[in-house]
Amino acid sequence: GQKVGLIGTNHVLIGDEALPAERTTPESYELFRLLGAMRDAGCTWAVMEVSSHSLALDRVYGLHFAAAAFTNLTRDHLDFHGTMEAYAQAKSKLFTRCGAAVLNADDPWHTVMREAAQCPCQTYSARSDNADLVAKNIRLLADHVEFEAVTTGHIGRVRLAIPGMFSVYNALCAVGVGLALGFDFQQVVAAMRGLHGVRGRIEVVPTDTDYT
């Protein structure tokens, strides 16, 4: 129910206006110009993909994030960082400049983020009960995923129309960020039901056969 800006790999959104994106996180002068345009257009929130490159190169220097999330690290950018340790250290810079951290406890590199964090940390997990937010009774279906999101004092059934186990993790992360920002648990869970995938990314193609 609020106007939101988005900066990411696929494009930039200012409300419903879409703009092309040259890189995941723009150069600093372009980034601040976009944030200013979002403010002028009445956006009250902005969601960003903050790349490890941008952190290492200080593109987001001076920004403070209301909440920051860590999903996982894989061997994607070692041409730039050289080692996984350097990659993790670059990513951990994000958690020195945010008001709340939401961390995937199932990824071993989350401990680096927690050690760097200068804010309260919340964890999420689809494998263990030793997290602040956990996924229970997971169902992976051809065209969607379902699970119960469980946290202290709350339980809600999440349904997300994007198949794959990674969607369970992404949904848990989104719920965690919503809670960290002070949104109502049931409202966050209900909002998941109206979401659809990113065009061209694990997109479900309906067919007239018995499979999708």
C-alpha cells in the first residue's frame, strides 16, 4: 500500500515507472540521483540490490539502510575479489551501515556478517529451529512453494507463486525484513500471496499438457 522504488540488476523502478539499469548498483552519483527522483515522486521506501563490487568500490558510501539482508554467498565474483574470504569481507560492509540485519543462518558465511554488524541481527532458517524465523512443513510444487513461517508468537502459512527451494529462502528473508522494519506479521505473510516472479527468472509457462 506504499509507493516504493527499486534498484537492481534487471531495471530501476520509481513507483510504476521502469528505467534501464546498467549495473546492479549504480555509481554513487547516479545512485543518489535516482534516490532523489524516488523521493520527489513520493516513494517512501527504496529496495536495493547492493553488490559486493559496489561495497568494495564505495558506491554506497554515506548511505544508511533501515534494514539489510544477507541471503548467501556462492563462487560468483572471485574474478574481482580473489577469494571467498575477501568476497565475504566486502559484503559484510553492508552490515556496518544499517539499522537492522536479517541473515540466512543456513549459509556458513552469515557469521562474517554477524561479526561485522553494528545493529540488531535476526536470523532465518529452513533447516534448523535455532533461528529467529524458521520455515516448517515446506512443500515444493511445480508452480509454487508453500510453508509455515514460524517466529516467536506468530505462525503463518506462506504461499509464493515461484517454484524452487530458493523461493522458500527468499520468502523467509522478505518476511524477516518486513518484521525488522516494523510491519505486521500477518500483513507480510498475506502480501506474499500476491507476488509473482521476475520475468525470465524461473518463470512458469502454462501448457496444455499435464506438466508445466
